[in-house]
Amino acid sequence: MKVLIPTPLHSYTQGPEVEAHVPTLAEVLVDLERQFPGIRFRMIDEQDRMRPHIRFFVNRRIVRELGEPLGEHDEVAIVQALSGG
């Protein structure tokens, strides 16, 4: 499946898109961490929860649970909220 990486995390992946072949969103994050050490901590906190400024979308539908099942042809988009004033 295609995983779209937000611009602030391109320094880990060296680009906007990576491939994953795992059955759940949680396992996508484990796979990303294996390939790009340090990236998971930018999205998941110490209590294994999604950080408040990160959103995950599967096929353009927001996902709120890490156990979300995925299909081989799904597209996962990771979006990082911007803040400021």
C-alpha cells in the first residue's frame, strides 16, 4: 500500500511516499520505524496514542484507531496539523 508522508517528516523518509505491506495501521507505524528510525515517535506518544497534531486517513477517511485493518491497495495519508498565530 502507498503511505503518504507529511512534509515535516520527509527528512526521515527522503520523500513524500513510501510503501508498506502490513495488515493494520499500527503495523504500518512499526514498519516505518524499522525503515526510518525515530519517525514513529513523531506521530505516536509514550502511551502509544496518536499525537494530537497528527491525523491518519485511509482512502481519504479519517482513522482514529491504530488497530484499523488495511488492505493491500489502500492508501494511508499521514497529515500533520499546522499551528501558529
